[in-house]
Amino acid sequence: MVFKNKFLSLSLAALAGIVFPTCECGIIPIVKRLIKKGVPLNLAVTYMLAAPLINPVVIFSTFLAFQNTLEVVFERSILGFIIAVLTGYLVSFLRTEGILKSNPFFSDLDQLKALPYSVPLTLKLKDTLVHAATDFFDLGKYLIIGSLVAAVSQTFLSRQMLLTIGDNLAPSILVMMVLAVILSLCSEVDAFIASTFIHFPLASKLAFLVLGPMLDLKLLLLFLGIFKKRFIFFLVAWICGLVFLLTLILGKLIG
């Protein structure tokens, strides 16, 4: 449902992950179908960014990872909500043709939607299988490449080198943001990894927890399946800038 109040619509889209939870690994096919079904692009992008963060599984895993600390859960969810809504609001002013790739795939069911008679069940089943196969071949290749790069990074990255700069707020935030993108961890388990960086400020851990589910290597490669490169560059610059700025401010406030 789209309300006249744009921020209300975007807020509901950001909170939809509570009802329809998914991790970042599976969010792209869902968003692709939502856009195809006519969901406004700004709402789809808002849901895409927020759902891997604001859902019951991620909230509970974050709560456990940080030893039943509600502060981290609350701050992670609020930061993710703010960034998703602000991004969706900005996207609402952009032209769709400058964002989405053209999709040459049209199934038999798509062609029959405008016809007056009901679609046979066999055609619906066929269309379901075709959708699944198309998503697999369109997005699977990007997921495999992203996972390979992430695995190599996790094998050869020296954590000891990173710990030496953990005492400085701004550099530690930047380092954790880079780690979030490179390691490409699932949002359901990344909190357990972030909690091990005991020498890093909480703000830098929050940067890791917020940025990863929005812009890791797997997602960047998956974005290539539906978004134009110019829009992907915009997302990277905008979201990274917001994450750094908001966590830096938060770090100054909480010490």
C-alpha cells in the first residue's frame, strides 16, 4: 500500500522485513519480482536495504552475539532504518529508466495476464519453474563470483594488522566498513564476527553490522543483474557516506 505521506510509505517498506524476513543473499530475486509486479522503485529499494537488517532472525542473533545487549540491537536497527528510508526517499526523485536494466525475459504467464480468461494451473506451475530457473542463471553467477572473492579475502586478510588501528574512531570505522564489504557475511551471523573485534569501538562494529547487509561483494555483483552501473555507483557512495557519518556521530556521542 502506498500512502500520500511518502515517509510513512517508506517507513512501512523498511519495517516489512519484520513480517517478510530475508537475508541479503535472497533479497535480490524478491526485489526483482516486486518491481516487475509494479511496486514503486523507491519502496522496493527501501525494503531491499532494510529487510536483511530489520527482521526477527537478525535481531535475535545480534542480541545473542553481543551477550544479550539490547543497545546494539536497537542502534543497528535504527541506523539501518534511517539509511534505508533516506535512500528510498532520494530514489523517489530519480527516473526509473536511469536505474533499472531492461529485462528481455517475458514468460507465458506475463503475456496472458491481460486476457479475460483465467490462466490454467499447468501454465502457472510452468511459469513458477521458469522464474526460478531464470533467477538462478541470472543471479547465481554473480553470487558464485562474490563468494569466491570473499573466501579469498577471508583467507589472506591479516586481522592483527587491523587491530593496531582499532583505538582510533574514524580509521576503525573505515576499516570495519571495508571488512563488511570484503568478508560478505550473511546478516544472520555477522554479529558473531563483529563481537570478536573487542579492541574496536562500538561505533565501528555498528558500521560493520549496518553496511555489510546493504553493500557487500555478493550484493554488488547481484546488483549488476537488475540495476545500471551508474545507480550502483550512486548506492555505494551514498550508503557508505551515510554509514560513516552516522556511526562517527554516534561514536562521538557514546564515547
